[in-house]
Amino acid sequence: MGNEANTSLGITEGAVEAWHAALGDFAPYTVARNAATSAGVRAAAKNPLPYRVYHDTYSVSLTPTGDVTNQRKSGRCWLFSALNVVRDRMMSTLGTTKLELSQSYLQFWDKLEKSASFLDEMIRLADKPIDDREVVYWLQEPASDGGWWDAAAALIDKYGVMPKACMPDTANSQATSDMDEVLFRKLRQCAMELRAAVTKGADAAKLAQMKGAMMADVYRILAVSLGEPPARFTFEYVADARKSEKAEATGEGSNTNQASAAEAGDACGSTAENAPSTSSDSPAPGSPEALMAKKAKDSQPENFTRIEDVTPQEFFARYAGVRMSDFINLGNVPGQTRPYDSILQLEHQGSIAGVPIRMLNVPIDVLKDAVIAQLKAGHPAWMACDVLKNMDRSDPAGLLDTETLDYEALFGMPFGMDKATSFDARETELNHAMTFQGVNLDAAGKPLAWRVENSWGKDACKDGYFVITDRWFDAYVGQAIVHRDYVSADIVAAWDDPATPVVHMDPWSPMFGLSD
């Protein structure tokens, strides 16, 4: 039985009078009221003091790898951040200082896989009432934009990657609401048809037939909205003078070095007519063919590179230099139901059916040490946080700090909760993914501030980057992806050991709310 005490006495005249009288005990009431009503609550609470000790300098800092990306009006932050981690590895191999991988390419397959999973879930849940909490959850957003590292890793493993030039953004990949409206409408229609079929006793073969026809419709919607992904492509770019050993070993193209593909003329799908001859038969010296070949060669940049006729899977396998399974998902989501040294796992929410979303829950210092180790090794790290806390897109400093908004002073009351309570109360959720690019350490090696690359374009925050203080990290960073080379043997063992305790989470848990 619940608490039957009658606490709902209503708002009485006496209570209002008492509350009014209590304002007299709040000395700065008039000043606070005037500031808040004139400028707004956030502006009135703005605390300038953190900016006096603000430094956008780092003792460990990665060289910016390419332009800051822009997800625009889509919830693809998790894909952008994952691809930024992958491109860092690929640029080293390819020898290019600037490379952007196609987010639209993986977005197509993500939407397709999510749609298939949604239909499977509707069949699984067909015997539940239409207002069941899990059924309602799925119907609200059948194939949302949001996702997690695990989903991105599974998509890359299955479909590979390609340069953005080979499948650029479209109007619908950049602003997904219209496409999602049509896709969701079709999927909800399909869900109701599947539920009705189950009610009428349809067997597995019949349901599979229905799902196949429905997925053909989904494929058509995505193909019309995003275009069909290329099965093979040719990638051309001009490399830098700095050449990686691995790139030389591949023997791909005329050179495979390091340069800006975007700035120095990257291209996809070049025709045979435009390509230099790859024939082993050399034309006779002085012949028209030889003169034409020499002219074509002389007109090419010295480090021109062509990677010809590859699949996205081959492109990733050759040039990433890393396996997605080599990364470990570390979380810091404290709470009585979320013990440390356990796997927090979500069964039915990954893009690809059968691939769960999982993180090893660890103390915050363990997570930080792993990220620092990876940064010191020269690689960025994927992270998830509650970006909405004390965030101002237009702030030229790009500062995220727990003290930049002083609501306690403005209203004269405490607002604090510890991290565990904030998650339990839904005050905090993991709603955005970015990549760590640097950290400032004190003399003892403890972090003071972190540099984070965002995916809102270069005009947001400070040239597209956030500076987050370590205390903001403590409060609002809840996840980081680190290569197993940069964590302790105990962490690797816990991640790999099937005997590690698993806590099964609901899909509406706040640590799995990533969607921005």
C-alpha cells in the first residue's frame, strides 16, 4: 500500500500569505526579481567568475583532424562522433590531414536496421495491450535518429565507411523531421497490421512474409529520401608530404600520403577516361600516346592518390587500422541499482538486431584515466554527456562549468543533487555525444579542464569546440569509449568475461537517452 497520508490540502489563502511574508526574509528579492523579469532567468543567473580563471590551453592536445562537422537539424551526434574517432585512424593511414566520412551513408543503413528491429519488436510484443509501456515506447519513435557507440560500431562492422564526397548529405539527412514523419507513419501502420495478424493466428512464415514486404516499402522511402548507398566507389585525393608507413605498404594508387582531401581535390566515382593509365604496356617513347601520358602525369599533384573500385567494407578494413571490437565502453552512472564493476545492458535498442547496448560501469577516476591515456597516445575519445546543463551555444568561450549559472544565489535556495540522485530523478540524462580532443593536467597529473570537439559546426561554441571543467565532467559526463590498449588488465578482463554481472536496463533509462 502506498502512503495514505493526506498531504493534498490544496493552496489556501493562509498558505499564500505565509509564502508572501517569507519573501521578506529573502534580502535580494527585489534585485533578483528585477533582473530575472527584465533579462530572463538564465541571464540573471549568469556568473562571470568562472570566466576569470578560464584557460583554453591544454597540456595534452591533439592536432585538429579535419574541419568541425555539422549534424545540422538531425539527431546524429553519436554517428558523427564515432566517425570522427574512426577518421582519426584512417587519416594517419591514408596520409591526409583532413577527411570527413559520410554520415549519410551510415544513416541510411541505421534507419533500415532500426525499422527491421522495430517490426521484430512489434511481433514480439503483439500479445501485449496497445497501451503497454514498452509498446508505447516503441510506437513513439519507431526508428529515431538517436543512437549509441555500440550501434555505430555494429553498423561500421557490417557496412563499412566511405568518404563523404562519395555519399554527401541531402536535405533529408540534414533535417530529418519530414523524412521521419513519413517513415514513422508507415512503420506504425505496419505495426498495427502485424498486431492484427498475430491476433488472427498468423504463423511465423506469414509474419516473415509480411515483414519482408514492409521492409521493401521502408527501403523505398529511404532511397527516395537519402539516395541509395553506393556498393563500390573510387576515391581520389592529394596527400601531404608526410607519408605513413602503412600507406606506403598498401601500394594503393600512385601515392597514399597525408593531405586535405576536401581542400586539395578529393573526388569519388572518377571515370576510366579521367584516370591515368594503369596498363603495363608502355607507349613508345616520343609517340603521341607517350606525350599525352607525360602531360597527364606532369599535371597531377605530386602526391595524387587514387583508391579504385572498393567497397565500403574494404575501405574500412584496409585503412582504419583498428577493429571496432577493440574499443571498450566505459560508463559512470552511479546508483543503488547500477553498481560499479557491472555491465549495464539494454537488449532491444541497438540499430542491428541482436547487438545490445552495453557499458562497464566504473568510478569516475577510472573513466578519466582511460581517456587521458588514449589522448596521450594521440587519439580522440568518444563521449556521452548531458550537454544541456549550463550550456550556451552562443558563448564565445564555449565553457561548460557547473558554476556559470548561479541559480542558488538568484533564488536563494539549494538545487544540488549528487550524480546518482540526478539520474534517478531524471534531472540528468545522456543526451549528446562528442569527442575528447585534449586535457589540461596539473603538476600532479590531475585533470583541470577538457577540450571537446562538437558536431554543431564551427560557428557554435568556440570554433566548434567546448571547454569543459573537470567538475562539470564529474557531474555530467557519463560515458567514454576507449581502446583496450589504454585501460588496465582488470578492466579488459571485466569487459570480456561473460561472468561479469549484467544489469538489464529498460529502454527509457536516462543513461540510454542519446538523441541529440
